[in-house]
Amino acid sequence: MDVLHISGLRAAIEDKEILKGVNLEVKSGEFHAVMGPNGTGKSTLAQVIMGHPKYEVLAGKITMNDEDVLEMEVDERAKAGLFLAMQYPSEIPGVTNSDFLRMAVRTKMQQEDKRLNLGAFMKELKGKIGDLKMQDDMAARYLNEGFSGGEKKRNEILQLLMLKPKIAVLDEVDSGLDVDALKIVGDAVNSMRSDSFGCLIITHYQRILDYITPDFVHVMMDGRIVKSGDVSLMKKVDSEGYDWIKKEKL
Amino acid sequence: MNQTNLALPLAEKTNIKDWDFENLLLKDIPKKFKTEFSNFFPEDAENKLLLEDGFIMVEEIEAEGITISQTVEPVEESNRLIALNNEKRNSALSVVVEKNTKATLYIVHFSDERSLVHQSHIRLETGAELELIETFMLVGSAESTESYNANIVTKVDVGSNASLNSSVIKLAHHGLVYQTRLTEVHENGRFNGTNFILDYSDMVFEDFAHLVGKGSEANVATMAIADKSQKRNITVRVENFAPHSNGNIVNYGVVKDTAHLAFNGVGKIHKGMNGGDNQQETRLLNLSKVAQAIANPFLLIDEGDITAGHAASIGQIDEEQVYYLMSRGLSKQESEKLIVFGFLAPFANKVTNESLKEELLESIEEKLG
Ligand SMILES: Nc1ncnc2c1ncn2[C@@H]1O[C@H](COP(=O)(O)OP(=O)(O)OP(=O)(O)O)[C@@H](O)[C@H]1O
Ligand SMILES: [Mg+2]
């Protein structure tokens, strides 16, 4: 079993403290949802887990199976089995989606002492592009360049499906999707559910619940997880907002 | 002519005052067959020439209408280094493509025992079409990575309604190079020059095209990668000397380590040459904080009824992009390399010859380390 463990995590960007002591544990087999008002540090948490160079960790620990994640380079974190579907994925002109994915999948397979079979890779890629109802030319297009908001989100999920990480953080993959796309993405993420996969889903909307039922729901405010519960917490936030939690804390 | 009365090439933005162009190793050597050359050419190449240290070692021309010789008329001495070439020349090649002939020709210049002081004259008669792929592999002595300095002058004449696609590929060389080409394009003629400068030398590289015939066209695209302490100065100049002529310059450069790379792009439309067009674009990527990447575009226009423009950009590798790729498990080095390849893709995609493209991508990969 894989365990991503976060304790007492404080982090800053541009000398501004955003995370003020986050404690969280995600194990394989578990789906966690994180909600919270805009600007409370959800993406910051995701980026600090993955190792974005702009963030400075002030205190606390992140471990993956007891190994110190904060000591790892970004690619080492990926190799340790972490994945982040980004809220705002980068565009890489001139690099085709399929070339990039092939390199990423090959790197992963090398690590497992396996060799990439190009035919099998292309077949799997084509199949998953089909499953996600992405345009056929998505493999040949340059990575995220000129993709619409929804296409970018689907492309993040495509990478998730192809790379099969142990623990994934999905930062608002459900934002900006039309109803049909939401179903496709929701089903795709749900299809990953297994004893060997854990997931932290950052979201603003309970409509994702139509496809994915998280085992745990957390509310983040002002850089901390202030409340945890089950699906009923998500439903309550959806109907009542966050004010009641703020009041509770006062 | 006394060379010292003449000036060095302009090479703006690079101080070449102390560059030792005259330091040439010019010994006499016998013609002898040394290397297995066949692997320099694609398997399906029908017309091929290989010169080693100035001697023609391979000459296989299947097409009718191509005449090869080793005598050339000295070119006009517009600077000291061209005069030096006329005086010390140890290699020459003349290629004449007769009227309406269509062919593809591969030329490899190989030198390993002495400096190459070479002159090429390429002439396309009316209506001729030539695809010319010219590779310079100046390796120097096998024992060291030092190769000898080189001086290469090329004169090109594209006749009316003729069309030349010329790719110049520079590989391996470590010495100091002066390389210049002057192309004249006649009425409705077309010149597409593509330069891949991927060797290890310091150099002054000039590619000048004169559009002398009405409706003529020149497109000169140059890609250069400079790494380590390499210094290279590249000037591409296209001048409209005729009405309704079109010039287009595209430069792509990648600079690493402590290298210096200056691209001068000059477009000039002379008076009375109405209906002309002259465009240029330079894109540079600087991978280091201390390397120098310089884009120096000029447009000189003496005529009102024309279109012209230039664009230049110098960028760094975007950290967000590196982070994104690394988050998918690629190492920092792999990620940066992929981004550089992506940057060069619009240029590399212009190469339609697949075997050439593959070879180039390999050389680029090697160069990027
Ligand atoms: N470069 C920066 N300089 C200063 N502040 C920044 C910078 N980047 C982010 N922040 C701030 O950090 C805070 C947390 O941002 P973060 O993206 O983590 O929020 P979020 O919870 O993901 O919000 P949303 O729901 O809108 O996605 C915000 O107040 C944001 O303005
Ligand atoms: Mg966010």
C-alpha cells in the first residue's frame, strides 16, 4: 500500500505564507476531495506536493511511503508515483502530445525494467483518446498548445490514464467542462479506482459526485484543513457555502 | 591584390579583429583514398560528389546535363578574406546545371589533413531545377579535436525560371571558419537556401542574395546552435535589385554555456524596385545566463511601393514548462532538450527530405548534449 503523508506543512510564495499547517494522509484505495474558497491554498498544496520551484516550504513534512518527498526533484516525485493534474497546464509548442507521452511512458517503464513497445503504446493511446472522446488529432497536436480549457483538462486525464501513478492530485479537473465532458472525465477518473490507486481531488462542485464518490471530504480555509468529513460535508457546502464553517471556527 | 588594403568582413556585433583567419595549414598532400565514404550519402542518392582535402574522391553523376569541374574564375575581392581565398585556394568546384535539367545532387566536403580553402561556383541555366545538399565535415587530424581553419567562398547563379533548393550542413568542425556565399537570382528564378550550422567552430558566416531579375525570389533560412565558448557571427542579406522580387530571411538560434551567437539580418530594397517584398524573422533561445544571443535586424528601403517587415525575439527556457514536463517524470535535462526541440520544430519541419531531416535531428541532439 502507498501512503502520501503530509504533516504541519507550511509554505510560501513570494514571501507570502499561504499554507499554514496542513495535515493530510492519502492512501491507495482512497479518494479524497478537497474544497474551499478561492485563494485558500488548494493549488498551492498541490504544487508543493509536486515540487513547483516557485514555492518555498517553511516547515512540515511530506512523505511517500516514509520517503522524504521534499528532498526529491520534481521528476523523482513522479518516479515515486505522484502525479498532478494541473489547474493551468503549460503549453509546449513544437512538442507533439504523442512524442511527449511516449517519452514519459518510456521513462516510467524503464524504471520498472520494462521496455516500451511502440505498437502497444500507440494502441493504448488511441484507445484512451477515444475513451475520453478527444479529437483524433490530439495525439499529433503540440502539447496543450491552443487547446481549449476543457481540452486541456481532458489531456491531463489522458496523461493520468497513460502514466498510472500511485497517488494523483487532480486540481480542478472538473472546472470548465461541459456536462458531457464532466461525465467522461468523471467516469475516467472513477475507472482508476483500485486498491493500488489513491486520489486527492480538488473541486468546487458537488456535481462531480454524480460520477465519483469520495471516501473523505476536506474543507480548506486560509491555508489549513479546517474540517473533514464524508460526502455529506460536500453536500452541505454546496447548499450553504462556507460561512457556517467560518463561524464554527470563531 | 594586396590583402592588407582590404577590410575584414563586417560581422557586426562580434569583435573579430583578433580572429586569426590567416592561420591556415597549407601543405601539399598527395591524392589518396583514405576513408570509406559511402555512408555520407543516402542510399538512393543518384548524383554524388565527395571532395577530400580538395581532391574529388567520389564522382557519380547519373543525371544528364550536370557538368563538374575544378576550375573557377576568382570572385570579386570585396574583403580581405575573399582575397585570401583567391590567393591560397586549395580546393575548387564548379557545377553547371544545363537548361531545363532537373536533379538532386549531394556534395560532401571532407578535410582532415590541411586547411580547406575552397571555392564553389554553382550555376543553374534557364529553367534548371536543382536540389543541392552540401555537407561540410571538416574533421581535422584524427588525434585531436582541433581542426584546421577554413575559408569557403561560394558563388551561385540562378538563371531565369531556374530554381535552386540548397541545404548547407556544417558538422564536426572545431577550427575557425570564414564562409561566404553570394547568390544572384535572375528573372522569375527562385533560391531557397537552408543553412544548418551545427559544428563546433568559431565562424563568420555570410549568405548574401541579390535579386537581380524581375519576379525573382530568395528565401534564406538559417539555424545555428552555439555552445561551450563558441563564437559565431551570421549575416544574411537579401537585396532587391529588381521590381516585384521577394526576399525572406528566417533565423533560428540556440545558445548555451558561454557561447556568443549574433544574427545580422539585412533586407535592402533599392530605389525603383517597386512591388518588392522583404521580410525577416529571427528567433533565439538562450539557455544560459552568461551566453550572448544577439538579433540585429536591418531594413533599408529606398522605394515606397513595397512591403517589408521584421520580427525578432530572444527568449529563455520557460521554467513552468520544465516543471510541467518534469512532473511527468522526465529529467530536467530531457525536459529542456524537448523544449529546445519544440522551439526548433517550425524550422526542422521545413525540411522535406526525410533522411536529411533525420540526420539533422541527430546532429541537433548531439549538439544539445
Ligand atoms: N506569485 C504569487 N505571488 C503572490 N501571491 C500568490 C502568487 N501565486 C499565488 N498567490 C496567492 O496564493 C494564494 C493561494 O492561491 P491558490 O492558487 O493556492 O488558491 P486556490 O485555493 O487554489 O484557489 P482557486 O480555488 O481560485 O483555484 C492566493 O491568494 C494567491 O493570490
Ligand atoms: Mg486553485
